[in-house]
Amino acid sequence: MTIQNTLVFRNISTTPFWGEGAGQTWETIAPVKSAPGYQLIDVQIDDTNAQASNVYIVPTSITLYSFPNITLQSNGVPTNAPVNLLPYAVATTQMTSIIPNTASHQALSALEAMYATQIANSGPESRIVVNFAGHGNFQSFFQGSLTTADSVKLMTSTMVEGGGALVILDTTACNQGNWAFVREYVNCSTYILASEQEVGTTATIPAAKIPQYFLLQHDETLSTVWAQGKTSQQGLTETLSDATAFWGLLDYSGITGSAGEQSMSVFTMSGWNAFVTALGSLPVPTLASFGAGTDLSGYIMASGNQALISAFQGFETGYASNSQSYNWVDNQHGLGCASLVVQDLENRAIVAAGGHLTGSTVASDLAIFAKYPNIILSNVVDTAANVQANIDALENMFEGATTGGIQLTDVGTPVITVSVSQLINDSFAFAQIYSNYSIHVTGCAVSQAAGAAMVGHVAVVDVADTVANVSAGLVSLQNLASAGVLGNVSFTDNGIPTLSLTTTQMASDAAVLKAISGTFSVTQTISDSNLTISGLTNGLGNTVALKGSANQFAITPTGDGASLTVGSNLLCNVQALQFSDCTLIVAQAPCSATVTSGNITELYAAVFGRLPDVSGLAYYQNMLKANPSLPLTLFAQDFLASPEYTGNPAHNYAQTSAGDTQFITDAYNNLLHRPPGNGDAAWYEANVIVPFLNGLTPGTTAYSNALMLAHAYVITDFSASSEFLGNVQVTGTHPADARHWLVLI
């Protein structure tokens, strides 16, 4: 992938940490290089008033720091050249509420909104880097104001709102390489950068050493490594190279205490499932032998199990260290195996072998949790349908209690259907499911669809958005359709929206257009010649717009009752032609034996006194295709009972001979634009209306129903007037114009 832009969110602290002296602030120690297409946003939560217990965080503000251009040494090689430290540009969003660490998601909501705004304002993204500084505990991101579950939600939201960007979780400033950390974020990251046992974690680093660390390790990673034009793999490779170079150059002589081991791991999330599957093939006793401090990497590499080794190497993309290469133990070196992980592996192995976990159903576990919110629960074992129905409650349960996970009892790969908001807000619960499953996401905006499709286990994405947004996002939606991920597309506009397309879009985005459902019409603009155009069949009507006036085109029906030529273009399944000077309706020739769209067009004129709207004409055409034997009188009754007709006070005719005469007169004026001839109204009244009313009393329901049917028969007979067709039909004698608006095919 060619990177167009890189957006980096970096978490920083307002309180001193690992070596900062009193009074030092981040602004004085974090120079950054600026590169084209690269944007750095530092996210600061003010935790200066946090209680020692970390129960409450008081974020008085979320502050965004953006850097102007800064001149630094090149290629990560230290020189004697001075560093030009320019001041930060600061923008602050105030937060006034105290945020309980254990109960509230206010910090999450504020961060999600801020991230989404920055992503939307930064233009098309190909890569988003999110840096968490947990300082040795992945349950204390952003100085404790985000729980692990909330940070998973933040990452999932970032992936969804990023619109398909590569999302990289960068933990280069903390020791977050352990298994549990990687496991939690597998569904909401493309890559994870993890460092373990930070330099000087157990020591005191002089203030003079800190700029060297950030200059060569962290800032170099964020700016140079993720610069415009580099592929992600290049960035990952350079990350490891830069880390090795830094650790080799660092002067340890001024560090008191133990420097520990500093290492860097780069994980590719797409390899996780293959790796876990391979681990799950191991016998349970073997897995149970793993405990805290187990060198899992060493075991794998020495096992002789080639499938396991290959899967591990595919997952463990890169590793660099100032000490040993494959000596990962617990959370100090990257991919260790703690007790929680052992349970995870055992569960996956049992499920893979076709066994069942010991546990209770969703309903019973939720009932226990409601009564004892701090209880340690057993595994949830239930159907995907029950998990889906309770996914919100399960998210809350997993946030508040320790559980072994979720096993689905369905055969095969069940589907869990959730809204896009549930995909984000319940992402921690999804991370606890051990069994195979897929996710069907509904209600995605176009801007969210590509990102939602990247979240782990998502197989189908339904889109619901405005016609304008769908039109603007056809290319990205077509990419999803080509990948087999796009489900249904629907419009959220009121009424019957019109989707405007070019002939190129009709061809190149055909899979997306086929996926659209609901009530909508299509206007297709053509400017070329010798084209074959076929309108969409899943919408309500197709209009073809041509550049120029109607008299510039020869309009000729082909004679098959379905198509016509306009100039040199062949058109099929089209209800209207739009020119610069007029709009023409295209319909089949009226027929006395079988109802056609031409008969429906005559009803529009006789009842409403207007041209048919394209969506309305298409609606009745679809009805005729499904029910070709329906009589025209049934359609006439439908027109006379419509809100457009009954809502007009002029149509409240008296149930008298005078009222019938007025109804007939109005029909003449609507259809032929003239009053009835001598005796015409009297003939219709005597021969059509009166026979329906004999023996009935005006004002009764029976009389009203009979009168409606009589009027329908009048309209049915009267609308089949050759005079009407002579007035409005486009022929060789009467070329297309505002008066001659009907093309019969």
C-alpha cells in the first residue's frame, strides 16, 4: 500500500515519570521531526489531581499538541548540531466532570470524539498510529482513566472511523509485549509494536539522557519510520533497526541501578489466529505445564513442531534486543505465558478438539453477576443467538468480573449480528469468544464501512447512509463488494431519494448498485455515444439525462416493448428521458387486454392531471410484473383512494347527479384539457355510474363504496382516449417538446 498520509495519536503524561525531574514538562524534552504527509497529535490528560489510589481521575482538559517544523539530526545519528526546539501549538478541549476509573466511560467518549474529529479533518488516511503509554500496566492507559476494556473500545472505534486505514498500536514507550496484551487487541489492530522492560525502568536516568531517548527511539519511530511514501512493512522493519541502533548508541554510564533489558517486538495481527490454532493443537497437559515465567518462545523454537514454529514465525514479525534474541519470559520480554494465558490456551485447545468448556449459559451467568458483581465467573457456554441477544450485558459483565471466556455451542461458524455501535462498544466481549464465529455489522455509515470490515471476525458489513454519502463513497464500497464483505446498502434520506450516476459508475460499481435496497430512483447521465444502457431493477425508476435539447436526438422505439434508441444509444428499463428543455416519460403502449405502463400513465393524467413521477410509474410497473392479470379498474381505485387525490378538497364530490357531472368534467379537464362535449357527461352518468348505485341510499357506506367503484370504471374507460395520446405522444409528426412528453415503446 502506498501511504498517502500518516496520522499519529501519542499519549503523554503531565506528571513526571521514569527520570523526569521536578518541574520538567514534556514540551522541553520531546523534539519531533516533521515529514510531508505526516501529522502528530499528542494527547494529554491532566492527571495532576489524581488520587494516589487512582480511583478517580480528574481530567480538567484534553490537550492536543501539534508541532511546527523542527530541524533535527538526520538518520538517527547523533551529532553536535544544536536541536531547534520550537514551542508547542496548543489547543485544549475542556472536560469538567470527575471521571471514576471504575464506573464511567466519559474519558472514553471524549477521546473517541476527539480521535474521530482529527481523523475526519486530516483527509484520506492510509495509516493511523495510536500510541498508548501504560507505564508497565496495560490496564492503566492514559494514566488510569481508561480500563483495558475502554482502551479496546477506543482502538476499535479508531479502526472503524479510520475508514479502512491500517491501524498500528504503538506501545514503544512501555513494556507491553506480553501475551495478554496482544490477545486483547487482536481484533482492533493491524500491527502491534511492543517494547519490553524499558531502559531504566528500575533506575534513575539523568535528565540529560531523556532527550537522547526520545530523539533516537520514539520520535524517530513516529516521524521518519512512518513518513509518507513508505509501506507499512518498511516502517516496521525500520522500527526494529532504529531501536537496535539506539540501544547500541545509548551511554549507560550515567544510569544508576540496573538498566534491565530493552527489546522491541513487531506483531502482525493477521497471524494471530493461525498461531493460536497451532498452539491449540498441543495436548492440554502440555499447555497446563506453562506458567508464569515460562519461556514460551524458547519452547516453541525447540519443540521441533514445524507447524507451530511456522505459525509462530508468521505472527512474530520482528524482534530486536540489546541482549538475547529469543528469551521472552512473561511480560518482561514479550510473549510470555501467565496463568490467564494458560486458561486461554486450554480453552481454545478443548474447543478445537470438539470438547465443551465447563460453564453456564448467558442467562445464568448474567443473573449471578447481577447479584454478585465482583464474583469470578466460570465460562459462558451458549448459542450465538443468546450471546447476540445479550452482547451489551456481556460487555458489562466482562468489564466488571474475571471470566474464562465464551464458547459458542453452534455447529460450524455461527453469525452474530450487531450494530456498528455495538461492534465498538462491545468489542471487549467479542475478544473473549474462543469458538469460531463471524460478525455481521449493520447500520454502518459509508465512512465507517471499510474500517468496520477490518475488525476481527467481521464478515459482512451493511451500510445505511444518505444517498449523497453513498454516491461519494461508491469506490470504497465497490472494494468491499469485490472482497465479498459488503452486505445490504440502504438510504437514510426521507422520501424517495435519487441516486445520480455516470455510465462509468454504472459499470464499475455494479456490485454496490446491486446491493442497494429500499425505495430510491436513479438518474444516469450520459455524454458518450454508441452506449447500451440498462436501468437498475432494484430501485424505483430510472431516468437517463442527456446533454442537449430533445430536438437534437432521434428517439426511436425498437419494437420489443422494452427498449428504445436515443441518438446512437440503446436504452432499456428506463422510465424517463431528461433533456435541457423537457423531460419525457417512457412507457409501453396502452393495451385493452393487459394493463401496461402506458395505461398507468393515462391514469396519472386523468386522475391527477400531471405526468407520472418516475418512482411512482416504476412502482406500478413492478406491481404489473408480479401480478400481470390485475385489472385496470383496480389501479384506478388505488389512484382515487390515494392521499394526493382525497386530500384535494375539490374532489369531495356531492353524492348527487350534479356531483357526478362535476367528477366527469374534472376528468376531461385533467386528461384532455377541455370540458366534455354535448351529452358526454350525461352518457357516463347514465351508462356507467347509475347502474352501480341502483337501490342504494346516498350517505351510506354501501353507496360510497359503490360510487368509488363507479368512478373507477369511468376513469378506466375514459383514460383510454386516442385523443389524449394524440395530444401528448412523441411521433414523427409531433417531435419531443414540453407538450409532447410521452414516448411509447
